[in-house]
Amino acid sequence: MAKKILILEDEESIRSFIVFNLRRIGYDTLEAETGEQAYAQFEKNQDIQVALLDVMLPDTDGFEVCRRLRAQSPYLGIIILTAKSQEMDKVNGLIVGADDYITKPFSPAELNARVDALIRRTDTHFPNSDARPGDVIQGPFKLNTPKRQVEKNGVKLKLTSTEYAILKLFMENPGRALSREDILSAVWGRGSESTELKVTDVNIRRLRLKIENDPTNPEFITTVWGYGYQWNV
């Protein structure tokens, strides 16, 4: 069964470009021009795996749509579509729950690569996934790889697919300092430009809010100044 992608974009030419390229590589695309249409599509298609959300919309903005969709599904993959000149849109999108962003204009190759990478991270939360057995237990944390779930002191953590991927990377490398570039490459599969590294930092900040006893004084994910982060249990 083809995996479903929601495209929320009010400019028909851009939306058609995205739809054409994603359908060409086998995805089932659902279109929306407004936030209300996006909510309706999501209500009717709970198996949507990735949503591409434009920021500027006629009835709302992509950030609000992102908040609402993320509240309904912690596992949905969300990519924000931003304008090249709007640097803060990228950061704001990540803060409200997006997993990634694409800057307009973008090539078919970049679009396909970003969507494919996010599909791989969300795959096991959806039907027909290929999860492997095995648990990782470290300190108060238990990583259940078949279910892609993490518990802390027996309580299930509500993580996005990206947050899960980052935490899994840390738990597979206890006590090892991971550079921001290492994390970006392992989780998102791409390079180390300074703007790209914000993706790592914002997602680490979000993850700390969910797993640390005191996010202002983190003990599990500590900062290695001038380099990256380290997992300590």
C-alpha cells in the first residue's frame, strides 16, 4: 500500500510540483490549500505518515496547523516549507513540533530525500512496518525497539519519531560525545551547514523537556561545549 503524504500549500504551482514528484516515486498524495482543508484530510485519513506544511496560508499559518496535527499524532512526520529569507520560520517550525524543514525553492531530489528520510523514521508506527525485537535498558529508561517506545521509570514518554531517533542514537552510544554533525547525519542524513545544525539543537531542547528531571540543568543529555552532546546514565 502506498504511503500517504499530506501537502498543505496554497500556491497551486508549488503544490502541483510537490504532488507530481512524490507520486512519481510511489507516494499517495493528499492535497490541501487551507488549514481547514488540511484538518479535514487528516480526520479522514488517520494513516497519513508525513505532512508538508507551508507557513503562509490564507486562513491561518503553518505553525498553528503543525501544533494541532502534532497534538493529535506524536508519530506524524512534519516538514515545514519555508521561504529562503525567513530564517526564523525554520526555528519556529521546529519549536512547535516539526521534524524538519525545506527551504523554497527546492529541487525534486531534495524534496524526495527529505520525505524518504522522514518516512524511514516514522515507518514502524504505521501499518506494515518491519520492526525488530530487542530492548535497551539504561538507568531509568527502557527503549522498546519493536514498538519504538521509550519509558522512564515505567512511564511511557510521548516522543515524536525524530525525538525517538535521537534518543535511540544516544542510548546506543552511552558515554560517547556525539558532535552536532554526527547527530544531524545519523538522524536526518545530511550535512553540517550552520543553519542546518539548528535542527539538531532545537530537537535536543525539545527532547530534554520530555526526559530530564530538570531541563534547565540536564543530567542525561549534557552539552559538550564547542562540540555537541553526550548521553549519561
